[in-house]
Amino acid sequence: MLLELKIPALQVATPRLRRCPRCEGITHGHGRNRHRQVVDIRLSEVEQRRFKCVRCRKTFQTRPEGLARGAQRSDRVRALGIILYVLGLSYGKAARVIRALVQMGSSSTVYRDVQRAGAKALELHQRARGKVRVLGIDGTGQKMKGWNEGVVFAVDKEGQLLVRVEVMEEVNERGIKRFLKELCREYGVKVVISDEHRSYQAGVKGLDVEHRLCEAHWKSPTLHSFGDGARSKVRRGKALAERARKRRWKRQAVDLEELQRLVKRWPEAEEAEVRDLWKKFVKYRAPSPGKRWFFGYEIRLLMQDVLENWNRVGPTNNTTERLIGLLIKIRSGLMRGFQKSENIKRFVYLTGFLWANRKACDLAPLFN
């Protein structure tokens, strides 16, 4: 991820407070100005000023830009720890770098800074809600400290931006349906792109959206989606062709190889060619309840599946998979696991904020 970051700066002097933050009355200087010790890479102290409102008689103490209320560490130091962690350092190693610069800092402090920044990034993300025409959705697994969690990503395919992330398993049909329903209503989604997992197909039922299947999952001989045999059609055809050759079903093996060729040539190949292959296996009927499936019936189901979904394929869902890698998978490969499930969402929204503003990312909004 190539980022151009703007680190928050710490000012020495405080701004003039001209209006009371409570009653909007006029303020005037009150008492002595004093200098406050701070932890920063460049400054050791800043100026603090007191003001008093003429109307409500309340007094206020102002702080310089780049220093949070009640904080001793500047936003610049906090931002440094967050950046180091996002780029691959552990909390402990990020704290070591900070200690080398400002002579204080701990892993728990960096941890709290990252979590607070993630919560703020989530808040900013919710405020910036817009319209999404094409929504890509896909799931992944994420290791935790002692267990694994499922994570589902929703991505704006055209804008290549994160829309929402939810900690849940792909097999959770009820959760996926609720997730998609909320997204389609809030963002005005017109097209949903996913793999062939049953949960996604069930989730779009009843919604006024077009459901398209990812071309890469459809064609790839290696990628597959677990769940009800919803694997790549090329992969399934290849496996069945190998079984047919072992059984010495030469004609059936040739038909399966032809099916693979047609799937790889989609959309240039003709649907009628697939239908002609399927007709050769219509004679194979479903077995009686409790009986073993006939091999010919398995081939028929594959060809029928290809035929039924022929006009629902494309485009690819590569944008979603790319953002999953950029926003969490690359970083999680360097760590032992998240401590809490909510930490996954905070981290993803934090990296999503950095990605959305990658050309000129000002980190100051994360501390305001």
C-alpha cells in the first residue's frame, strides 16, 4: 500500500479564544499564561492560556493545535505509533522506536492509540456515506489469539473503497441476508458481485438487485469457494474428468474436457454448446433417498449448474479480494492474532481510512 501521509504538527502557542464555547459570549485573557511540559519529538513544552467569558463568567484553558485535551503526548507521537503498527511492527517494537525518540512509551499505550484511532476512523467512515452502484462482497478467515473468526467485506467495486466489514462466518445465511439488505437500502446498490457461496445467493433473494457471479471463481482451476460444492466449474470438471478416465468412461471424459474449454472461453462460447453436452446426461436420474449417487448424475448436475448460471457470470470480484489483502491479510500474516473481535473492525476501518485518502492522508482527523 503506497501512502502519502501528513503527520499532525504541534504548535507552540495557543490560538486566541474569541468566543465562549458555552454561551458564545466574548472572552478576555484571564490570569497568567503558563508553559506545559509535553512529550513530543521536537518540542518539550507548549504555551497554555486562560480566558474568561464576560457573559457567563466561566473560565477556559486553551491548548495548542496538535495536543489533545488532557493529554501529555502530542498527536504527532501518537500518530507515529499507529503508523509503525499498521506498517508491520508489533505493539512492543513500535513502542521501542517511540522510546528511542521521546524516552517514554509502552506497548499498551500504542495499543490504546491504535484502538482509539480505529474507532474514530469508523465514525468518520459512517459520516461519509454515499451511493454505491456495484457492490462486491466476499469473506475471509482471520486468526485470533486462540480461535479463528470469519470476516465479510463489502466493497465499492467502481470506487475501489471499503463500504463495510462485519465479523461473521460466510455460512451464516441469516446474517448475510441481513447484511446485504442493510447495505442495499442504505447505499442504493444496483448490482451485487460474489462467488457462488450459497449464503450470498440466498441473501440477494427478495432484494431489487442484480446478482452476478465472479468470473475468476467461475473459471479458475485453483480458486474455489467452500460450501455445498460451489467450487470453480473448471476445477469440478477437471476432477470429474479424472474420475471418468479411471473408470474408463472415455466419452464422458471427453465431454467434461469440452465443458472446461467452454467455461474458460466464456463469454465467447455459446450457451447452446453447453446445452448440447447437458442433454447427453439427462438420462441419469437422481438416486432414491438414502442411495448412493450415480457418477453420471454428478456429471449432469455440474453441466446443469453451468447452464443455469451461464448468463449470471461476470465481472470479476478482484477488487474485493485485493482490498481484503491490503486492509488486513498482509498485516495479519505478521501477527499472532487479534485479541478481540471488535479489534478486527477497528483495524480494517483504520486501514480503510488510510487507503481512501492514500494520495494525501491527513491523520489529524483521527485525533479530533
